[in-house]
Amino acid sequence: MTDAPDAPPTLDIDELLTRTPTVRRRLDLSRPVSRPLLAECLQLALHAPNGGNRQNWRFLVIDDPETKAGIARHYKSASDAYLAATPPAAMSEKAVAGVRHLADHLHEVPALVLACVHGRLPADAPLARQSGFFGTIYPALWSFMLAARSRGLGTALTTVHLAHEREVAALVGLPADEFTQVALVAVGHVTGGTGFRRTRRRPLDDVMSWNRWDS
């Protein structure tokens, strides 16, 4: 039996972990993503490990065109500033093109998922507290992206919009003194088929050492 033409490929866990890239230019801007499908992916994400099992996360799914357009304006402003401040050698031309494409088309992306954590950290919070505060939601975000990938969707996680966190909070009615925005995930079906090559990464020996730091 073969999969239906629009069915996502069946991936084993190793393929899923190595073939879930950031998708910016291949997001299908013309095809909506159904709310039940997004909810299904988020339901799976809620099973991710989190600090103290407090589950103090909130996810705002945005598919209203006017709201997306408002967020996109802030995102474009922040993205332009980010790229202007980034040394040319720090990003490849391909990566820059992808960032610009997403910034130019964010308002057309079918759905945006705004991930938030309850509370706000003081500016002088110790490093361990900062790590725990922000780190508690990232396993859920990755689980969401994997669930989306397994269902034929593409995702792009970004934090660029946080330069205008308060403005975005006001736009969506988010109580900014009670919740901290952590990341924004663009979600859509993908163009050119649902397959992706294995992501390119540096050799393990370049980034791993045993027992003592190896410079």
C-alpha cells in the first residue's frame, strides 16, 4: 500500500530528528493549516519535560490575517535591524536570504505560534534561574516542531520579534507583566514535496569532548 499523494512521508525517529530543518522559503503561503492539525501538534508538545512539571507555558496560535500583519510589521523592523548589525561573515548568503524572505512574507504564513512562559525575570536574575526559566519551554517547542514535521508541515522558530515584545503583546492582548514571550514559530505546509535532506552539521568531534574541556 502506498501513501496518498498529499500524505507526509513515514519517518522513523532518527530521520525525524535529522530531517527537521528550519523552513523559511519553502513554506506554502497559499495553503491554510487547519486548526485541528495545529491543536494536535500542540497536544503532543504538552508531554515534553519541563521544569518542576509546572507546565507554566502558554501558546497563542495566530491565524487572523490582520493580527499576523501587525506582528509582521514589528518582525520586519526587528529583522532589518538584526541583519544590519550582523557581520557579513557571521551568516551565509543563503541564511540571510532565508531570513529576509521570512521577514518579507511573515504576514502570509498560514499560522504563527507564540510561546510564552508565566512570569517575568528581574534583569539581574542569576544565570541558573535564567536558564531554567527559558529552558522550560524549549523541549515543548521542539516537540511541536517534530510533530508538525511528521505531519508534513514545516516550521521556523525565531526570537527576532522580541525586540518589540511589548508592542506585540499589546497587539494580541497579552498581559506583558504576567507572561514573557520566548519564541515565535511560523508554521505551514511545504512546497516542493514534504521530503528534506539530512541537515548539515559540524562533525561531532568538533563540538564534543570527554571529561575535560578540549579547546
